[in-house]
Amino acid sequence: MKFDSITIFPTHAVPEKTRHRNAARASTILNHLVSMFIFVAVLNSPVAVAQSHELIYFGTTDGGTIEASFFAASSTRIVIFAHGAVFDKESWYFLAEAFQRQGISALSIDFRGYGNSTTGSSTNKMYDMLGAISYLEDQGFTDINIVGASMGGAAVLAALSNNTVPIHKVVLLAPAGGPAAESPTTDKLFVVSENERMFSSVRAIYDASSEPKQIQIYPGSAHAQHLFKTDVRDELIERIIDFINPVQP
């Protein structure tokens, strides 16, 4: 049997002190890499994200219990968020946090039948809005504003017609029905897409509502909160924030 020849090159001996020093350096570098990996992992962990809200609960006059997320900022100014039928309270978090950064508190509710909110003696979601308004009044809020979309917008309109607590401003994204908003002390902003299925009914509610009022009509057919999935998202966010919290000249 024939073997190919193998040439073995001599190695230079490394002093023991140098080997220890190099090993220590390698260990230090490895420790730093592990620490960085853990740090990045923790930063991206939901546990590490600072909580911007807390869960609260309030009752309704018909015996329901509503779960809501409270975003604390101002002790007097607040915005209530009322979601549409295929959404929930979490769908408003991006806007609630935007107001919180501007120093305005927010309350995003889950209507009865959504999340952990429970139904009372009826299915009327108006009671959920009235309960939210009453709860905030008891907490000392005096400048209460509301943003409602589709189903939530209809609940807001129904609540406004049965409410005795002053509401400063309301934003209604294509409310799915409801009475006209007749309070002369509540500033109103209606938002609707020009080609959506509910345009005519939204326009009729707007026309029947009292001043002060405004209407924002966007191109396309996106309904209510679905507008935030379109190219007008940023413009709409700015429009809502500027309406409720206008920049002082």
C-alpha cells in the first residue's frame, strides 16, 4: 500500500503568559457578544416594552361591565375611542398613544360582547358610551372628547342624544346610523369616503346635525377605521389630532 507523502511544518511555541492573555481577551469578547444578544432580545420582548396603559373596568346602567384601556396623561382632558364592528379597543392604541404623547389622556373601550366586556340587560351599546362618560366624569375629567367609527360612531350619536355631561368634541368616522348630533356646544367632525356604501346616510346625519360641524370627505371607498389602511392614514391621523388638539397660534 502506497501513501502520499505528508509534510509537517514545525509550529512555534507560544509563551504560556501570552496564551492566557489571548484566552482572557477571547472570553471577554464572547461575554460582550452574549450580553449584547441578551440585551437586544430583551428589548424586543413584549415584557420589556413599557406599559403605556392600564386596564380599567366600569359598569353600565343596564348591568353590563366594560373593560377599557386607560392611557394616562392629563387629569382633565381625555379622548374616548369607540371601535367598529370588526375591530376592538386595541385597534385604537396607535392613536391613543399619539394623544398621550401630546399630554392628553385616552380611554379605548371594548364594547359589550368584545374582549372581556359583558352585556347587560340589553345589547344597546349606547349604555357602554354613557358608562364611559359617567366614569370619566367621576374621575374628574372636565374636557371629554370622543372618536367613534361605524358601529362605535352610531353608539356615540345615540349616547350624545341621551347624555347630560358636556362633550367638547366628537369625531365620527362613517357612523353606521344614529340620530343627528344636535348639541350646539359640541364641535363635530364627520369623516367619510366619497364612494363608500354609507356615504348618503352619513351625509344625511351630518346635514341634520347642528353647528359647529365639519365634514372631511376622502377619495375611495374605505369604510371608517379601514381608512387607516389606505394612503390617507397619516393625513387622517393629523386631521383628528389637530381637530381635538389644535395648535395654538
